[in-house]
Amino acid sequence: MSSTAPARHADHVAHVRAATDRALAAAGFDHLLIASGRQKYQFLDDRPYDFAANPHFKWWVPLGAHPDCWIRYTPGEKPVLAYHQPADYWHLPPSDPEGEWVESFDVRVIRDPAEARKVFPANLARAAILGEADAALGDAVPNSPEPILHRLHLARTRKSAWEIERMRAASRRAARAHRAAAGAFRAHASEHAIHLAYCEAAGQGERELPYGNIVGLNEHAAVLHYQHQDRDPPAEHRSLLIDAGASVDGYAADITRTFGNGDPEFTALLDGVNRVQMALADAARPGVDFRELHLDAHRGLAGVLADLGLVRMSPEAIVETRLSSAFFPHGLGHFLGLQVHDVGGFLADESGATIPKPEGHPFLRCTRTLEAGNVVTIEPGIYFIDLLLDGVRAGPHAGAIDWRRIEHLARFGGVRIEDDVHVTDGAPENLTRDAFRALA
Ligand code: GLY
Ligand code: MN
Ligand code: MN
């Protein structure tokens, strides 16, 4: 894909600066201060939680494990980074500032968090300060002004070339790990062992992964965000649904694959969802309303339900009666980037006005019209969820369902296939499928 020279972080910073200049001017601020965040501890204990850096901080510098740092930016001036490197012999302090990003910053190493004040502007009343409340340093209290946030969030939906390269690399890392997980499934490993095989191949553990791995065997594949991992393998390995990502320089991949045991009906379901998914990923192009694409997903998946004889109705009627939502109860996808569910999905414009979700689709996370530079996930699925099927059984359309087939397929849980797609002016770039192809 990328035969050209690598993208430069300095060009990315220029893109961030330009967006920030516009936001500060429009909202009437002279300076931007961004706190990386504070290390948090468990209640009445000295055990730290995993540190999660302020995503706005990570937009400027690829430093995800660096609490108590601050960026100060005044348009027209080189951004200043207060780089916290404590004298600490209990923990390994951050290394000296190093990497391509250093050239774009005036880096000042600080030994104590309060020293960051030395880089703050004199007139804090003219500063937008982005961070959590606990980052406050004296009268430098985060105000996170909404007119600034809306504009930066919108800007973050349009990725720079440097960001797209990070996301390509994240997909490659995750694809390698998905292949290892598939091997562990075929070797009849437990959910936990599949997770460990994934982490080993990704070279990342819980601290680095962008979200907790979802590893569901058999019926567990029906739990959308299944949060456990059985330590013992089941008696039979019918299916695996694994939703797991990877991160590179703070940018996420978010990938789901589903595998079966060769059962013909489940294989037909896998093939059907895969076909629909590929068509949707190919349709992620500038000018496409993501709400329409989500409704297209319902129409496509309804076609699968009808073709496989699971619901004896036309695809149109399956959508019309909302039966499709019993099998596909989540949104088609979301923006992806510094956060797995990245910001800006509902913004109509810089005013912060939002675009409503289609009625009856409360879990859709993106209602915008796609633009070149967006990265979205495309993640349709068909699941057999007791709670939702009970509602169908008690409803007016129970007679249209082939309950025998549903019962058979329910033992496999469900299918989700999720790719990360870069919207371009030409054909979409499927970061995920490209990554799997590069492995082959
Ligand atoms: N991994 C969470 C999601 O797909 O949205
Ligand atoms: Mn996702
Ligand atoms: Mn996912």
C-alpha cells in the first residue's frame, strides 16, 4: 500500500497546530494547555490503576505512559512540553525524551508535577485547559471549553497521513495475533489460553491493548461484550468470536473474527455475514451517510436471515417489523483512532450540534456523513441472544421463525466480523483485510 516515504510526525503536528489555531481563534482563547493526566490509585490503597493518558495529549505526542506531563501551545510559537521524569527508585522513570516527535517541541524536563506551572502562560484566564479535574495545579483548573472540544473532536475525525500509518501498523499487529488465536481455537484451548496466545503474538498485554479482549467460545459468542475468560476448555469447540485489537503509538485497531467447526449451517451463516460485511466496507466512501449504511447493514443481514430460512419473511419485512434488531442489536460501527470509540461520531458541525440516531437504533455510535480521512469500523453481526429471542417468541412474529434452526445455531452463539476502514477519495482502504493479506 505505502510505497512512498514514511509520513513525518512533524507534518502531523503541523496538522494538529492548524486545527488548534482555528479552534482557539473561533472560541476566543489565546493558549491551549493539555494535561496528560494523573496516575490513579485504588481506594485506601497504594495500588495504581493502569494509566490512561488524555487522548488530546496523545494527539500531539505519542506518549501514552507518561502522567503529570503538560503541553502548552500558543499559536505562532513552538509547542512546549513539560516532560515529567521524576527521581524515583520505586519505579522505572520515563526514559529521556527521545523519538521523532522531539523536534516539534520545546521539551523541558521536570522532576516534580508542580514544576509544570513554569511553562504555563501568565494569564490563565485566556487559556483553554484540557484535562480531568484532578490534573488541576493551583489556579490552573481544567475548563475543557466545549467550543474548543467540538472543534478538536471534529478535526480528530480526519486523520493525518502519520496517523493512518500508525493505524495500518496497529491492524498488522492485531492481524498477527488473530491468526495465533485462531490456531489456539483449533488446538482446543480455553478462552483464557486463546487470550494469552493473542497477547503473545501481539506483543501486548492488558496495559497496552486498546480494550479488553472479548474471547467467547460457543454460546459466549452471543454476549456482545463478553467480559470473562473461562480457564477450562469446553467439552466441544464449536465456535470462537474474538474481538481484540492492538495499539501503535496510541492508535487502536479494533478487529473481530468468528470461526466455526465446519458445521454447514454455521458455515453458511459465517459466509453470509462475511459477504454483507465486505459490501458495507466497500461502500464506506465520502458522502455516504453512516446512518444509511447502518440501515443497509440491517437490509443485508435480513437477506441472510431470509436466505438461510431462519426468518420466513422478505428481507424488507424483517427490517420493517424490527425483527432484524433482535439478531443485530448494535450499531454498524464507530470512528476509530486514539480511542476505540473515537470522538465526534454525532457532531453535525463545529457548533456542537448533533445528528440524531435513526429512531429505533439507540446503539449506533456514528451518524455523520463520511469524509476522506475518516477511519470507521464496519462490524455487522448476527447473534442468538436468549433475552432478545424471548421477546420475539412472545411477540406477533414468532410464527415466522424457524425455531429448530435457531436452536441449532444458538449453540454457536453468533457471528461478528469487524474491519477498520480508512475512507479515501478513491476506493476505501481496508486496513484490516490488507493486514491479513500481508500475513498470508
Ligand atoms: N471492541 C468494541 C467494539 O467493537 O466496539
Ligand atoms: Mn468496534
Ligand atoms: Mn470490536
